[in-house]
Amino acid sequence: MSPRPLIELYTTMSEFEHLHERHDRTRSTSKFITVEREALIHILMDHSRLVDALRQAGQVRSRDGS
């Protein structure tokens, strides 16, 4: 039996790779990139879970001091 994962991600590898491809096709001077709404939501939910897990472990400090 394999160990339980620490964090289950919402973002699929396909979404992750597509976001990187989209970024790579964007000019370095661009301020905005158009991505699929669902992929953005998944990345934000994954980030939230990661921050929560790190806070619980006492291993996070954000730039705003919280």
C-alpha cells in the first residue's frame, strides 16, 4: 500500500503543461496572459492548499508578514 499523499492537486498535468506553453508563447513585455478560467482556479486552489499545509507545519512566511 502506497502512502497517502500530503496534498491532492486540483491542477492536472495537462493543464499545468498548457499554462507553461501559454506563458512561453507570450512576449516578455506583455503584462497579461489569457488562460482558461478553470486552469487558473485550479492553480489558485492548489496554491491555497500548499500554503495551508506549510502554515500547519510552521514553514511559511509571506511577504506581507502573515
